Amino acid sequence: MVTIRSWPRTFWVSLRTMLIFSLLLGVLFPALMLTVGQLAFPAQANGSMLDAPAQSAAPVGSALIGQRFTDKEGNPDPSFFQPRPSNAGDGYDGEASSGSNFGPENPVFLKAIAEAKASYLAQNPGITVVPADALTSSASGLDPDISVANALGQAARVASARSLEPAEVITLVHAQTTGRDLGFLGEPRVNVLKLNIALLGLEN
């Protein structure tokens, strides 16, 4: 015989179920994940923030989000490695993450590539082949990494601006290079912020 519950009973059963699962999944589970994250992976759980040498103030940025390195006039600082172009807002705006969404034959896209190429060649004399990632932005506009070729292409300029030996800067680039994920996924890459922090360390 099938027992039909009255609506008040059904209501209270539903309410108790909602409260129990709200407590489990909305409070206890997030609290557990927060605790595990802070104990086992504190750096990652707090945004992978990085500090610069000899600085005790706030972190200089996150290893997960790219940023510009400019002088007082807002121009690219020749003494730092520069990231790839960004279409996130005015550039590396975390609140406006986006790519250009232009097709490969779009005139605006082609003009941007031509301008980026001219700028890269002007900033790095002696370079004849410009890496693709120095001409195009990432899909998010927040990519913190550049290719090894891009970093090496900037090494001579950075060394000159800081009165360092080019070989010393090149060695630093290779030391900061991250290999393919799991040994076969993606390409070797260099985190620009980590590289620039390591660069500051050469002078300390």
C-alpha cells in the first residue's frame, strides 16, 4: 500500500534536507578545502604571490597573471624582460580578461602585428626573426609566460641596460625556463615576473 505524505510533512522533509546539504556542501566542505589548501599548498591557495629581493612591502605580483614593466612615462622599461601583447583592457587588466577575437585576415589584427613587430625589432636591435608570441596576445590577455626564444631575443637589451654580461643574462633565462608539462604537453616557457625577480637578484 502506497502512503501519501501530507504537504506539511513533505515540506519539513525537504527543508531538513536542504539545511543538511547546505551545511555539508556550503560550509563544511569549503572549510575543509580551505584548511587543506592553506596547510598543504599555502602559496597556490593564496594566489601564487611573489616578492622581489630586498623588498619587505606588498608582493610585486602573481606568478599566474602577467603584467607590464614600464618606466615613469609608461613606456616599456628596457632593463626588464617584457611580456607578450595583451588585449585585456588597456593591457593585463584582470577585470577585462579577453583576447582580440580578430580573424587572421582582419585589417586591425594585421596592423597590430605589424606594429608589435616594429616595436620588438626597435627594442631589440640585431634580432631578425620575431617570435610569434611577441606579436600576438593570448586568449585570456593575462598569460604570464613567454617563449624561450622571446626571452632570449630580449636578453642582449636587458644585459646592456643593466651593464651585465649577455652570457650571464642568457644563463638566467635558461635557469628560469620551465619544461613541457608532464614532459610532452605544451612548449618550454619562461615566467616573465619570475625572470625579472631573478634578474633583480643578480644585482644584490
